[in-house]
Amino acid sequence: MSTYQWRKSSYSADASNCVNVAADSGVIAIRESDEPEAVLTTTPAALRSFIRGTKAGRLDHVK
């Protein structure tokens, strides 16, 4: 596993409970700052699709 250069939103300020994101060689890595060992990976296309679907409300009724 490569060493990711993690970034967090500027909206997080000094909060310790943030989502961090990194990109490396066509892979997007996502982690919760409170549990940095748990890393999810995806592709840019899949993440883009997830974000668009979320914004469109397609996940509002997921159970």
C-alpha cells in the first residue's frame, strides 16, 4: 500500500472527526480521521457516481 497524502475539508477546521481523502495512481482512498487504519478505496468514476446519486436523493430511502 502506498503512502497516501491525506487531505481534509477546509470546513473541518480543527475538528478531529473528519473524513480524509487521498488520490494515488487512479485510486481514491477515504478514511475517517477517528479510525485512520480503516481505509476504503474506490475509483474516481465510482466516487463521482456515488456523490451524484447522493445529491440526487437516490440513497434517501436505503434501509
